[in-house]
Amino acid sequence: MKISLFPKNVRFFDYFLRQQKIVAESADVLRALCSGGGGGAGHCERLHALETEGNQLVREISRLLAETFITPIDREDVYRIANGYEEILNQVGSIGVRIGLYRPEKDNGTMQELTDDFRQMIVSCGILLDGIASGSYSAAPMDEVIRIKTGSNRLLLVAMGELHESSHRGELLIAAQILDRCETLLVAAERFAYTLEAIGIKNA
């Protein structure tokens, strides 16, 4: 694919904003899925649709990047942001698939708390992204992500401990699998926030 020597008005941050909105919506849908109360199949379908939309968006960003000579930030950083959102969205999708497959009967308060933590972390990622776009840097959003992640780590430890007290082995295995995926999701969100912070510091 050829790179044009003439600058194109490709607004990569508009694409990042679309990714941010997709991931934020996926967090809301995941929270609703974990709360029970019916509508599980519809929530799972919506998560799949959001994941598909997000993956297509990353492909479009990659195509535009290959055709664009001048970018608002380093080319590798455009890739890192786009792929970071994609990784998070795929992790959300994997949790949705497992909840849809196993259909745990209990209203899982721990899962709701963890998805709330994830949603707050994504809000902070959006603030970090805004800072990159404006060329300004603040440590506050990253500090908030670290605070939330520390709390979620404690919550996960308590939840795993409670699981091992369960007398139902099948229920234990299902819940452990879902909690493990939640932990992976939160780690991915924290890692992405650190990526955004590093890019923000570089471009401030």
C-alpha cells in the first residue's frame, strides 16, 4: 500500500473517541449482564456486536495509518492506542461469552463491583486520551486508575477465598473462570492506562 506524501486530514483522535465510546458501552452492558434479572441473551448479543464494531474500527485505523504520511502523534503510538482498546474489548467479550454459556444463577455482587471498577478505569482512560489530544498532562487520572485497581485486587482475593469455601465444585469452577477473566480485563485496562500516560507525557 502506498503512502501519500501529501498530508491527509485523518482525524485519528476521532477514531480513538469512537473506540472509547464503544468500550464504555461494553462496560455498561457487562455490568447489566452481571446484575442478572433477565435479558442475558440480549446483553451477550450486544457485547458481540460491540466487539465486532470495535475490531472493524481497528482495521480501519490500520488502513488509514498505512496511507497517511503525517500523523498527530508517533505512528507506533497510534497503533498502541488502537490495539489497546481492541484488547480490552476482546477481554470484555470473553467474559460475556462465559457468562452467556454458563448462565450462573446467583446475582453476583462481586462481579458487579468489579465491572463498576472497570467502568471507572475506562472513564479515566478517556481523560488521559483527552490529555494526549490537547497536549496537556495530568497525573490525576492515572492515580485514580491505580487506586481503583488496588481496590479490585483486594476484592478479587476475598472473592476467590469465598469460592474455595463452596461445597459445589461445578459452581466453583465456573465462578473461578469468570473471575479469572475479570482479573485479566482489569490488568489490561490498567496496562492501557499506563500506555496512555506514557504517550501523554511524551506529547505534553
